[in-house]
Amino acid sequence: MGRLTPEQKKFYKDNGYILLKNLISEKELSRVIDEYDKLFKRKNQETMENSWVGKNEDNRKSDSPYTVKGVHNLQHHHSVFGKLLYNDNMLDALEDVMETENIILHHTKAHYKPPGKGAAYPMHQDYPYFPYEKDSMVAVFIHLDPANPENGGLFVYPGSHKLGPQEDVGKLEGNFHYVDQKKWPYDKATPVIAERGDVVIFSYLLIHGSTPNLSDKPRRMFLAQFASADDKPIGEQRQQPGYGWLLRGVNLEKDAATSKQYES
């Protein structure tokens, strides 16, 4: 079920993303959602690991109630999230998109956009957070709720991955990475309309963002990012727990490093 058709492979190459259905069974999806909700309920009683606070029109942090709550490394909170990473349908699709069977985990995270106050996230590339030599990094965005422009769904600029890294305006102004919002406005981007359980795979060079959640229901998502085991990160990068898990194939780089370790 996870194998892509030639037409789907071409669509991904041309556009830098693809929306896929039926990769995850209803039984597995329901279990993920149940543990996801329990996790956020626990985290809301503690200190949330991270959050994005909405900004005003001048791109300065505002006192707005808009926010997005986040939790990283979900596979360390419950085993159901770790098992999801080994879903064969998802890995089949990744293998076709990434054109390698040697796939490692970079990290996982979940974003929760509260009803009526889930913040927008500026158009950006994931590249500045963790650049790789061969640009093999992709994201898998699993929709736990339907997504559309009204409830904070994903917007993309099809084909923008072919342009390479863009100017990182966000880093010039603060700690977040995003592109020039006037050059890449939401009203010219393409909304990704998704149903519960739909999966979007996209390149870390794809310019993407999301709108506010103005609906009366939450918008929940689970995201995992993967790289080729044959690729190498550029520069010093903060590696989160779980980084480097080999999910499919072999890791020849790790083989070589282990051999040198024992030789010494």
C-alpha cells in the first residue's frame, strides 16, 4: 500500500511534497490519537516543552492569546509512537520518495493547535534547523484531525524545494527560522486539504507554513523527520534523543565508525 506509482514519484519530484492516504490502519491511528491526547493532558499539567506564540503584522512577538503547543521525542513518552516509526507502509513510501532503503530517524514532535487560538506559523524551510550535505531530509506529517485553511492546515509552495536554501529572515530577527513573508505570502501558497489519517511527505527545502486555527476544534498532528543513512549533517547540530535510529536498510557510516572505535 505504501509503494508509490510512477505518477506519484513524478509529482513528488516536481512539487517537493505528496499527500498519501491509507498508509496507517484505523486501529493504529486510533491508538496513536488516544496516547497523544493523554500525553498532552499530562504535559499541560507540567511545563510544555515548547510553544510558538503568534506574532503581529510587524513580525514582533505580540501579547496575542494565539499559540501552538509542542512536545518532542514522542517515542520516549509511549511505545505506540516508536512502533509507528516502523510502519511498513510509511517506510515503503519514504523509500520511494528518498530513493534509498537506508533510512534513519532525525526526530519526532507533535504540535497541538488549540481551538479558536491556534497560531499561524510563518512560511519557512526546515533546512536551516538541520542542513544535510545531500539534502536527503524529509518530513512525514500525519494528520490526526482533518486539516484545511480554517483550522490551521498546512500551506505549501509547490516546486520551491528546487530553489535551494532561501534567505533566513527569521534568524536575523530572533530565534526562529522563516523566509521573507512578503516574498512568500500565504495568499499565493497552496493549501493541503487533508482528512484524518492522511499523510504528507515533504522535502525540508519545501517552503511551507500554516494558518491560525479559528475553528471550534483542535488541530492535532504528529511529525517525524528522516534522513538517508548515507547523508551527513552539515556543521554542529543538536541531536535529540532517538537521532540515528535505523528504521530500514543499513548504515555503512555507522559500520565504519564502529570498526574504527574497536581498532583503537
